[in-house]
Amino acid sequence: MFHDFRELPGQYNLFLDYLYEFENVAKFYPNNFRDGSSYPARFDKIAAFERPHRERLAEIIGKQYAGLRASTKTLKNIADLKKDDTLCVVTGQQLGFLGGPLLAFYKTITALKLAAKMNETYEDRRFVPVFWMPGDDHDFEEIRRVAFYGKENAPEEAFYEGPEANADNTGGVG
């Protein structure tokens, strides 16, 4: 099983320092993710923010799941969004081509596992995983092209050239 990003070629020093030698990059980041002792104070600080839309958020998400066969755990997570001691583990992914959907699965699984781990570790809080798919956050120009490496290992791009490609402003394509 893979355990060390330093073993993979092509990793950026900033990324490796963030993971393994945080003191080298501490001035760029407000917190060291490896310092678990600082988490409760950060949770208290986050929970102290005014969050007036919690009830409405749970209501909207509940409506989105109405009529679906949501698990008991999903329904509990939605209900827990209303509680003051609940914090969210949030991730999201814009729509993507080829690697995009796979990345969305990895990010979703990571949020699920992190929320579960946080619930085990910090029993005085509740952590709910939230995956946000910003489907309306794409304009046509943004999604009409794909970049890839060609036969000679050189970067190439392919474009959709249909009639919409010449429109002035097609707006969001969600």
C-alpha cells in the first residue's frame, strides 16, 4: 500500500513540504493539519460564526432527497445540519472530462471517511460530509475544450466547434 508521496516522481516541493516538513511553509498557511491538538479550538471558532441558514439548508437538501431511497445515515446527516454542534466536511468538484468523474468519487469518499474519523475522534461534535457539485458554475467556453498529452507526449487540445462555439454569451451550462 502506498504511504509516502515522496516516492512518486514529479511532486512539487511545496506539496511535499506541506505534508512532511510543515515548518518550511508555515508562513503560508494559518494551521498545520497534522496538529490535532489545535482542532477543538478551531472547531469552537467555526461553530461561533453566525449560521442563520442552517434550518433552511437542511430543508432544501431534505427536499432534494424526497422520493429517493436515502439511507438512514443520509437522513440523519441532513437532520444533524440543523444542530449547533454540527460541522461540515465540505468538498466539491466541477464537472470534468475523463479524470473529472473519477476525481469526484475520490473526493466524495475522502469526505465520507474524514467525517467518520472526526466523529470517532471528537465525540462532542458532529461532522457531516457535504459534496457540492457546482453544475451551474460552468460557462460554455470553460467546458468546450479538453487538454491531453498526444502521441509524442506533447500537450494538445481538442475543441467542440459546433454553432454554440461562436455565441457571444451562452451563460451557465449547468
